[in-house]
Amino acid sequence: MKTKIFKPSMTALVVAGALMLTACNSAEDKKPVTSIVQQVTAADAKQFLDSTEKELVALYLEASRAEWIYANFITEDTSQLSAEVNRKMTETVVRLANEATKFNSIELDADSRRKLDKLKLALTLPAPQDADKTAKLSQLVAKLGGLYGKGKYCKEGAECLSLGDMTAKMATSRDYDELLDLWQGWRQVAKPMRPLYEQQVALTNEGAKEFGYADTGAMWRSKYDMPADDFAKELDRVWGQVKPLYDSLHCHVRAKLGDKYGTDKVPQDQPIPAHLLGNMWAQTWGNVYELVAPENADPGYDVTELLAKHNYDEIQMVRGAEKFFTSMGFDPLPETFYERSLFTKPKDRDVQCHASAWNIDSKDDLRIKMCIQRTGEEFSVIHHELGHNFYQRAYNTQPLYYQESANDGFHEAIGDTIALSVTPGYLKEIGLLDKVPDESKDLGLLMKMAMDKIAFIPFGLMVDQWRWQVFSGEVTPENYNKAWWDLRQKYQGVMAPIERTENDFDPGAKYHVPGNTPYTRYFLAHILQFQFHKSLCEIAGNKEAIHRCSVYNSKEAGERLNTMLEMGSSKTWQEALEVVTGKPEMDATAILEYFAPLKKYLDEQNKGRQCGW
């Protein structure tokens, strides 16, 4: 589950980037950069950073409270209050990020330079320093967001379907033609986005160059503490480690889909048609698990039933998850967490039910917002959300510039790392399960997890691969759609089920493209969580298979984890990674070890099949 962490941090501040008119649009401020640089010193930079931090601390508190009220009391008035404070925050950060560029060419200590970079890189879409162009970019972003948000599929003589309606149907339908109709229908919404997106790319690239970057994609990659081109190569290297496991899963799933729909519809030597995997974007495949599940895969227990049997209510589920962290040596959450969080859906008002973790005051006012269902899946999600909260509290002594995860993949990775420890052994340890099933029952659990986590990894990589090539000009507007499907076939082995042309704009059917949300963070989180899990298990002295390990009760693992969490982003992500894993490089071999029993099973199933595409 992709969860929202609400804390306006330095890398997640402005989704829309530099969209407001700022002081630097005036004629007076369009002085040559060299003339400005001569007037500033290192002392000026420190003073600027100090005053900026104070301004942002106050603004973040105001924004957090307004957003919390809106999320928990959805009305026209709270919506307006939220929009106003977001406008104010966007305006302020754009102004400050532009001011920070005047220190680009002076010599500074490493800490000051890092803080200035954090401030500048808070902008996702840097607008040109031209009033008309900035206004134009703002309009384009709003239009793209509106097209996606209001999108519906309306068939003649039938009720219009929202994206939520369609995704629910795709999760459960096994009717080939119905799935194709839904898949094609949603992509009609994206067609009008194409010329708008082309204009947006040109404008934001212009802004990125004014900030000193080759293009917007290079600016995004510059957030990762290494040269932009080296980072792209690093991602492909890590993907290469996972690919053999993905290929085995792909081969098995394609064969089972061929059994279900016929090999005329699912050719066994070609990519899988994208509409048959239970998800609108074929990014996770868990919804078709029952079509591919191993025989006798039932683990013999159901966490939802166990929670009911032991009379766990929503608060007990949260208290139970908190106990996981205190067992590792973390201090309990403040009592205000229980007083101020939202745990159940109110009967008297509309709220945002999507699970999210909040740090209201950049200190100890930690909260989660969930409409908790008493299910096993939600029990894991609560562990995940509290992972965010404990991370937020760990780095709250850092300067505001560093109150965020080591890179944008770490926050999700930590939450997921904790969720990986919600094992049958852990459930027995806390008294929910009487007996841990033998290892023969692990196969179904591993398959179900792989259908989401392993299936997602190449999609998590290719979304930004496409955008980076668009920003750099390697992919031109004449080839937007072809390049999208070329990458999907290359990385995922997934193809469009019907012919697509350049009249279509299929990237726009995925929220993060028109919403301008970088996507690489999700790829990173899927790699890092297993690397963290393996290392913490080793620190805890685990003797079981890695997929059976839980770090519950390990003070040693907790101490090492907390050391990394406390760093926030004050050091490079490589240094943070080394604290827990002992090395500064990402390594996906932990994934291969975790899923080793499944890989063995898949390879046995795939004997005699034609794999690849």
C-alpha cells in the first residue's frame, strides 16, 4: 500500500513546484547572476538559512494543522483553508528556493551547501523566472490535475464509471472483454493531456536550466547524493539483480493466464496483455493470485479471524503494533498520539480514510489517520504507519532541512521493513497464533507477496525512466506513447492489449505523470526494505530463513535502526544505509534470499515452458 506521510518536508514540499509569481519575476530582480554573487558572503548564507528555517517552521505548523483539519472534517470551508495555506506555502518555498540560488557560486562549508541544496531541490517543477511563463505553467499543472481527477468513463446508455469503480471491477472480473473495455475506457481520459504535457515539459526544463541543471529529470536525480547519470545506472544495476526472479514469476503467471483465457489471447512467447493482471496499470498482480496460487498453499490460519477470536478492537491493534517498537527499545508514543489520531471512520462526517502518518509540529505531535478495519491486512498497515511515526520522531532533533528520510525511498522502506516482521512467528509471540505452520505452508505467503512486491519493481523503475527521457529530449513528443510501451515491454514484459498510436497518451492514465509526482522512490523502497530486513535479522541473531524472521524483541536491531533514523537526511543516503547494512551500496540479493523457496518452485513449474518475450 502506498501511504501518505504528512509532514511538509524538504523533499516533499511542493508537488506543483514553482507555480506562483515570485519577487524574482520583476524587472529589478532580473540582474545578471554574477552581479548578485559579488554582494553575498558565506556569512550571508548562514544568516539566510537561519531566518529561512524559522520562517518555514512556523509555516509548516500552520500548514500541518490546516491539512489535518481538512482531512478529518471535509467541508467547503476546510477545503478553502487548506487551499489557502498550501498556496501560501508554495509561494514561500518558491521565493526562498529562488533566493537560495544567489549563493550558488560562493564557497561554503559542506553543511550550509547541503541545506541550500535541500531548499532548492524542494521544487518538483521549477518554473522559469518569467511572470507569463510561470503563470502558464501553473495553468497547465491545474488542467492536467483536473483532467485526471475528474476523469470518468461514460459508455453510451450506461452509467459513468469513476476510476475507483473501474479498479474495483478489474480486481475481481475475469471476463476478458469486460477487462479490455475498462482498460481502454480509462485511457480515453488521458488523450487530451498530451499537448498540455508537452508544453509543461518545455517550460519546466527552462526553469531547471535557470537553476543550473541540464533538464528537469537531471534535477530530480540530483536529489540522490551522486551524479545524476550515475544514479540512473545504479538503478539499472540493482534491477539486474532482481530480474531473474521477476522473469520466473512472469513466465509462471503468463502460463496460468494462458490456461485461463487461452493462448490465443495470451501468447506464450510475447509480453502479457496489460489488462489481465488485476490492476488498471498492471503494476501489482495480487488480485489474480487465485489464478496462479500453488496447490495446498493455505497457511492454515487467517489473521482477520485471529484478531476477532482474541477480541482485538482498533485501539488494541494500534497498541499491539506500538509494542513491536517498544520491544526493540524505542520509547512509547506520547499519549497525545492516542488522544489526537483518527482510528475509526466517524459516522457524522466525511474524512479522508487513506492511511497516513503525520508529524504536526516537527517534534512530538505524532498521529496516524486511518479508518481501521479489523483485518490482517490492516494490522500490517498499522505496523507500517507507525514505522513512519517512529522515523519522524527519531529525526526531530535535526535542523528542519534534514527532518526527512535519507532519501525519498527510505521512509516507505522503513514502514515496509517493519511490516515484513509481521510473520507467523511474530503472531505466535504476541499470542494471536497458537502454532507456527511448518515451512511447507510458506509458499503461498511468498507467492502472494511476490505478486505485489516483485511484480511492482520494474514498473516502479520505468515510470521515471520514461519521464527522464522525455525531459532530456531523448524521447520527443512525436514518440511519447511508443516510448512508453517500449519501456513497459523492456522492463515488465507487458504489452498493450490493442493497438496504441500517438493519438493516445497512455502515460497520462497513471496519476503520478499528470500529477508530477516522482516515482523512483517506490522502486527504491521495494529494494531497500529487504536489504534492511536482512541486516536487522542478522543483527538480531536470527537463525531462521529470512522470510520467517521477525526482529520483534531485538534491542540490538532497534538500537542500530534508531541510529540511522536519527540521522534524517543530515548525511548522504549511502552513509545512512551503511549504518544498518554495513555497506553504502544498494543490494537486491536480500530479495533473492527472501524469495528463494518461491524461485525454486517457479523454476520447477516453468520446466518445458517458453519463458521470456
